[in-house]
Amino acid sequence: MTPFIYYQLKAGICIMLFTGLYYALFRKETFHKLNRIYLVFTLILSQLLPAIELPAINPAAESGLTQFVNAVTIYASKNMIVEQSGQRLSAVALVYGITAILLVMYLLYQIINVLVLIRQSGTFRLDKYRIISLPGRFHSFSFFNLIFISSSDSHSDDSKQILQHELAHAGQWHSLDIMLIQITKILQWFNPFIYLA
């Protein structure tokens, strides 16, 4: 097994523990901002924690803060070193790599579709946001400062509420959360807890 996959397995264990803690303690909380901060922070932390190595602390050696600072060693770069070309990739690494590449291609496909929608649809500005009118077969959504409103929604009685809802998503940068989740899914596609998060 390659060091990178081993690293991702350790990150997956962190995601499992943090997600389990979320479901046990915070899932029913109504403080949505706090829940969002917890989920985003723990996803990032889950990728950083496996990179920190804490060797056994020797009491006879240095003491206090110096000992702690010397104990923390980041070794993620060592884990990412590609195996020498003479070694064959394991089947696990091959399956992991192919699946990750397919997921990257799917994410790029979705982004290209958003760009095509922008190019093909009528747009207008609303403050710092750009409103894009979509054909009726699409649902309304937001992507960073772009608000996509379905033509079927724009003619409904709830059109103002839908627009306000999408403006709130855009204003709170929910697209950044979604991109973080999508990138984490590419790295952790094998982990069922990432889909729960």
C-alpha cells in the first residue's frame, strides 16, 4: 500500500471519529452556523492530523515548551513521496487512483456545465451578485456569487423567497463548503462517513 493511501486511511479514521462525535452531540442542535463551522473545521483537521507525528517524550531531555515544539514533526511530505518507478503499484492503489481520477473528471464536468449555463442564459446584476435565468427543467441554485434561478421558479408565488434563500447561500459562501466536501470526497471516496458529513 502506498504511503499516500495509508495517509488517507488515517485521515478517514479522523473523519469517522469527528462525524461520529457530530452525530452523537451536535446533529440535533439548531445552531446551524456552529454545526457548519464544526463540520468544515473537522474536515480540514482530519487531513492535517495524520501529518503530525508525536514521538515519545523523553523526560531526561529538554523540558517545557522546547520539548513540545521539538516533538511535533510534520511528515506529510515524506508520505506523499512517489514510490520508485521500479516498484509495481498495488491493486488497491490502482483502484484508488482510477476512482479518484473519475471523480475529478466528474467534478470538472459539473463546473463546465455551470460555465455553459452562464454562457447560454440571460444574466443581470443584483448588487455584487449575478443572477442567471435558467430554463424550466433546472432547479434554482447558487455557486459563489452566481445565483441561478429557474424560469419555473421565477413565475411562482415563492419566487422572492427562493431568490432570498439562494442569496443567503451565496452570502454565506456555502459553495466553498461544497467544494471542500467534493475535494474531500475525491480523496476519501471509500469512506462512508464522508457521505454522512
